[in-house]
Amino acid sequence: MSLNIAILVSGRGSNLSAILDAVKAGRLDAKVQAIVSNKGGVPALDVARKFGLEAKVIPSVGLSRDDHEKLVCNFLKDFEIDYLVLAGYMRILSPYLLRKYQDERGFYRVVNIHPSLLPAFPGKDAYEEAFQYGVKLSGVTIHLVDEDVDHGPILAQESFPRLPGDTIEEFKGRGLAIEHVLYPQVLQQLVEQKKHQYASVRGKR
Ligand code: GAR
């Protein structure tokens, strides 16, 4: 039993690539139902193509958040989706979209990766902010999304050190390497959870 996912991107697409690699290699039992970018002309679109997939571009520029999300929801409604996977999707999701993916416990079936040990350094430049702050230890967080920015129940965290003499690029590179391993692993845990839930529902019949 696979996990049906839609992946939302905005830019470089290195996490998208890591997820698609893991699916291809059989390390992640997921069906990528859709890939959506809120920006055209970004490298993530080429990443999708490299894997034989076409990302849907739904530009957000010039639209209100609500208007843009109506378009996104309208596109996604035709797919069966267990989880929305945010992979460098630099948008704050509205309750309108989140509620479409609410589970029976009230959590949203939306996962995000963030390059810091949340709750430290939320926002869009977490590596830079942590580095400038002078942290000795930073990390990567994968969490379920709620209505706040880079916030919600934590699924996994992994730390990494800032080594003496690190440049920002070395520091980021160490974090990104963790992101690319951890995200597919956590998604695979959601696959196991889905299988478990399915088995327990069947067992009750
Ligand atoms: C990644 O470092 C991801 O953790 C971060 O954006 C980058 C996207 O890179 N996400 C956030 O900062 C979310 N607040 P990618 O497009 O190469 O995956």
C-alpha cells in the first residue's frame, strides 16, 4: 500500500529530487500524484521532468493568498492525496487549504521540512539566521503543518554541528545533506502508519 502524495515546491527542488530518488529506488513507497509550483521557470520544474513528471505551475504572483489557494485546491481536488508534502514551498498555507486535509484527530495531513531546530529560526532564511547568530549546533525539523509559520507537531529532528572555520556554504551543505536523507525516511514512516491504520480498521471488521 503506497502513500499518495502531492509535492509543493517554489524553487531549487533539491528535496523534491531526494524524494523522487527515494521513490525510484524503492526506499519510499509513495505515489507522487501531483507536483505544484507557485513559480514558473524554477529549477524544481526541471527536476520533475528529469523523473518524467510534469509539475503544474500555478503562479502566485499578483494574486491574493486566498485566490491562489483556490486555484491550488481546485487543481488538487482531482487527485487522491494522503499527504501534501511541502518541499521548499515558500508560502504560508491558509486555514482554507489546511482544512481540506484535516484528519479525524484534527491534525492537518500536510508535512513541511525546515532547516533549523524549531522552534528556533522559523521563516525563510533559517540557515543564514542560525549561522549569523553563531549557533554551535543547528539542525533540520520535519513537522506537520498548522496555521502558524514553520510550526506544528514535530515528526523528526536531526542536529548537526557548526564546525570551527565553517563558511555559510559548508554549514548549509551539512544541513542539506541531512534534509535529503531525513525527508524520505519520515515520509516512509507515514507509509508505515497508513498501513498500520488500514490493518487495524480491517481487524475491527
Ligand atoms: C530547504 O532548505 C528547506 O528546508 C527550506 O527551503 C529549502 C528549499 O530547498 N524550507 C524552508 O525554509 C521552509 N520554511 P529545495 O527547494 O532545494 O528543496
